[in-house]
Amino acid sequence: VRIWYSDVPYSRCGLYSLCQILKGYENEISVVKLPEYVVRDTCIQFYQSWGEVSAEEFAGFLSYEKSLSKEEIRMYAILWSELVEDNSPLRAVVGGKVIGVSEDFYDFLIWKWLKNDPVTEGRLIGSILGHTQLGIGDWWYAQRIEHYIKLGKIRVVEDSKRKYARVICGGDG
């Protein structure tokens, strides 16, 4: 069994849960961890998840393949059991470790990038994603922005049927 994973929270959780499932089998298990970046000729290509890798590039990553020992499989299975027991609403990779966090864990990024000047929701989310690259999807930030709109902490200045096109600012702006 070959498992392709990266350091984004959902991928690491997938690795851990698969090790929980496979720990009792005798099959050899290997992993291919997506490197943070790859040097190609005169440029450096950064990656967060395997979804950013084109199909024809996958074979080039096989040099990163590593067999897991039974102890490593057991360790990852234990980490998964701990996460399941914790049952937090969200997972984050902090200091290289997957931990359970509250659903407002990443909200500071919204407030960091939401200035007093009105901005489209898409531009705000694009700024967050472009500068922080934590493996959190745009849909997560969109849901959190919607939450703050309902609370009155973010104000819709100009509405749109397409949520990413609506213009928003802080509730007092």
C-alpha cells in the first residue's frame, strides 16, 4: 500500500486514520510525503497539497517514497486515536503536530487582512490564501466570514448573488 500525503491537516489526518485501519494487516505500507518545495532548473515550485501536482509530475516524487515500520504505523494509529478522542471541530498542524483546535482558530487571519476600506470577499480570501498557505481552503474562510456577517462584526457594503463578489468591511467600517 502506498499512501501519498502532505502536511496539510486533512492529509495528515488521512495518513493517521489509514494507519489505524491497516495496522493489523501484514501488507507493506509506504508513504510519499509531498516536499515543501522542489527546485526545477531556475525556479522553485512550492506545494501545499497533492491537488497542486499535475498527473504527469507524480512519478517524479517516487524518490521520496519511504517504507513505514510497524512501530511507525502503530504510532500514527495512536495519534489518530488521540485525535478521535479529542473530537475537536477542526484540526491544525502546529509545530509539525496535528492538534484539535476550536473553529475560530484561523479567524485572526480574516481580521489581519480585513482593513477599514471595503473589499470584495474574494479579494480578502485571496489575500489570506496567497500570504499564509496553511492548507485551509477558501470555503473555510467564506464560512467564517458568513458567520461574522451574521454576528454583525463584518458588514456587507455591496451585496451580490456571487458571495465572493460582494463587498465587505469590518462591522464598524
